[in-house]
Amino acid sequence: MAITVKLGSPFRRHTGGADKITSAAPDLPALFGDLESRFPGLTKHLVGDNGEPRPFLNIYVNEEDIRFLGGKNYKFADDDEVLLIPAVAGGSN
Amino acid sequence: MSSYLLGLECRGCGRVLPAEPTSICDECYSPVEPCYDYNALRGKLTREVLQSRPRDMWRYAELLPLRREPQARLPVGGTPLIEARNLGRALGHRALYIKNDSMNYPTLSFKDRVVSVALNAALEFGYDTLACSSTGNLANAVAAQAARAGIKAVVFVPADIEDAKLTASRIYGATVIRVQGNYDAVNRLCTQISQERRWAFVNVNFRPFYAEGSKTVGYEIAEQLGWKLPGAVVVPMAGGSLIGRIRKSFSELAYLGIVEDDAREVRICGAQASGCAPIARAVETGRAEITPERPDTIARSLVIGNPADGPFAARAIRESGGSAAHATDEELIEGIRLLASTEGIFAETAGGVTVAAFQKLMAQGAIDPDQPAVLVITGNGLKTAEAVANVGGEVFLIPPKLREFDRVYAGSASQAAQEQAAQELVA
């Protein structure tokens, strides 16, 4: 199983410029683990001390907010497209 | 004009970034907010100085995040604050006021203020396209002000917005993109587009500049109350930006010594529609985080199920000792009717929500009926006329004959009221 993960451009500071990865993570906590192993230092900005995604991070699965799909309990399906983007982030710089 | 803007302060880690078109910290990704050299302004920005300037939002320019004199300086803001004695009597409040932004320039909503700041910031940074995700009013304001400034406008709205709001964006020549989805989907799309194109999305990459325009509502309220802060304000909430900035405006005035009251004592109260009340429900249940909702209400200007400034709005309400309430579609329609029939102000659906929520807050004892309270009316009823198409006074269709008029008027509510008034006089 593989999912595509798109990272909003602001995160590229922590991803060495990468804006898209493929992951085999079965769910959100596993995806955060995968991201941390590839991009050390990124995950602490995505996840709070309580293990929940930070309030100003939006996560979409195939264009649906993951919170409507069960959040951390949602099991990714093959070919899911996951978008991680800071709320109201923008700018083309 | 000298600029007192220091930069953009991260609301997460506290770093101060240079003022640039971005809405988040490049280190921790939390939202950023303009910060100013208040100490340099103290004693300089006085009541006398402010009162000597033209009566529009630009009289508070030092407290707005621009580095230069505004290039596109329209007479935005300066809207009336009226004493609402009739509405107050109807709802048991003895010092009620309406801040009437339904007559703002140029597009009849409070969004004219925020766009004015964002547009001028966009011009400073050399952008040639103004854009937004909008439930309607913002699109109108972007389209109109971009037309006047001679730059392009591209506005994104949910496919089902009201006809008047669609028309009032198209007429200025803006490109209108109707997105098949709710506002939250529109907003996500705009966030993605803003990363691909060098456009000034007023409420995305220019959000820190845009949001500060909301503060001028608060400055004006204080000035119009005779440089006093009210006991409470009731503010409609969509993205949750306005309510927090009104609180900030009061704090700034107090810090600068322009008002003597304690800004912390103003009860900040929020109003939402029951069909989309993520912030009000977070306040009710005491939760810090916002649980997104799928909106279902006719108050389409408030249908933001995942409000960007929701956590800040909830915190502002809680810290102030204020409260929040939400109103059903039936209640908000009655709120529109009540405001119009008591004060002669025709508000859009969000205004009906504000009046209905105020009524509930009064019933809960959350608002002191003797302390000045201000209801912020943010949009014009003519833009959401379909919501009240079957509400209000009687309508008769008659042939142009005197006896036909006499016949229908004899059975009308106006005639009945006249007779009752006459009887009461005799008694």
C-alpha cells in the first residue's frame, strides 16, 4: 500500500525542498513517524505535546478534512492523497 | 505619516519576522500578527490628533500595518454608532448601541475595512492581482477596491452564494470562480493556489494585514462613545478574526492612554448560526480546540466550519469574561425583522444572528442591561434579501381605485394599530 503525501510549500524549509513523498504509513501517527525519520525537526511543528496535530495544521485526505474521517483513527487506503498545509498559509516565495 | 510597524510577531514562538506577505511563522508555522512600536506612539497619538483628521478608518493609520501613506485611500469606515433605544426596550437593555457597518464604503459591509488595508499592503509589495476566498461580502469588497485601484481581481466563492453577492462581484469586472463545495473547500483551494501564483490573497498570504483592518471597528466604537469602552460587544463570528481584533483595538487604546477604561473589563461576546457554530460550541463546552463542523444554515456569510482564527476568538471571549450564543435560521430571521422594525436598519443574515444571539445572552444574564452594549452589524440586508422574502409588513396588490385602497386598508395591520393607538389615547 502506498499513499502520496503533499507538503505545503512553507514546510519545504524543513524538507530540503521536497514537496511530495510516497509513504506506506497506515495512519496519521505512523505518517508523522515516517516524516520525522525523513525530515528530522519537521514533526515537532506538526504535532503538539499531546500527540494531536497542532491547531493551525490542516490535513486533508483526497480533499476531505481528516477530522471528518476519524482523524488519527483513519486508516489510509491505497492511493490516498494526503495534503498537509498550515491553516491560512500562503505566499509564492 | 510615519510607520510604527515593527514586523510580524509569531503567535506561537514569539519571533518577530520582517513585514512580508506571509501569514505564518517560517520556523514553527503558527499564525503571525503585526506588532507596533506602541511606546513611540504614546502621547503622540492623542484624542485631539485623531479628531482633527477626516472621519474614516484612516484616521487610525498609525495602528495599521502599512509602511507608507496608503496609495489607495478610500473613505472606508467612519460608519454610524446609533443608540438603539427601541431595540433595547424590546429586549430589556437600557444602553444599547448599533455599530452599523451595513453602510460601509464602498460595498456595504465591514469587509471594506479589511480589504482596504490588504490592498494597500499589496500595492506596497508590488502585487498586481488581488484575490480572496469568500462567502460573498469579501469578494464584493475585493472586486470593488481592485477596480478602483486599477489592478486585477480574482475572487473564489462557494457555488451557492446569494445572487446579489455574485452580481456585486461581477459588476466591477472581477473574475469570479464559483467552487463546487463549501467555504472550507474554497479556502483550501485558495491556500493551494496562493502557493503557486504571486497573487495577493487578502485573507490568505495577506491575512495579517487584512485582519488588522478590523481593529478600526473597535477604535470607532470607543471614539463614538466619547472615548469610552463599552461594557460588552456582540460580534458575529465566521473565521473568528473580527472579534479578536476588536478586543485588541480596545487594549491598544487603553495602553496608549487614549481611553481611561480597563480594556480587560469589556465583555467580548460572539454570535454564530446554530448550523455552523464551531467557536460558540467551543466556548460553551470550555474546550480550547475547535471541532470543525459541516455548515447548514441560511447565514451564508458565516458558514466557516473550520475557522482560521477560531482558537483565538474562543480565547478572547473566555479571557474577557464574555460569552457566546448561536441562533437557528428561524431565530435569525426574526432577528433581522426585529432590528429593521425597531431601528430601521436592514441587516443581512449575520446581523440577524447577532441580534438573536444578543437576545439569548440577555436571557442568560451574560450581559449587564445597564452597561453600554454594542451590537456590531457587519453586512447589508439587501445582499441577502431572499432570506426574508416572506417576512415583514403586509403587501397588497390593488387596481388604481380609491375604494379598493379603502377596502384593503380597512383590514390591514396598520389600520388596526392606528385604531388601537386611538383607543389607548381615549383611555
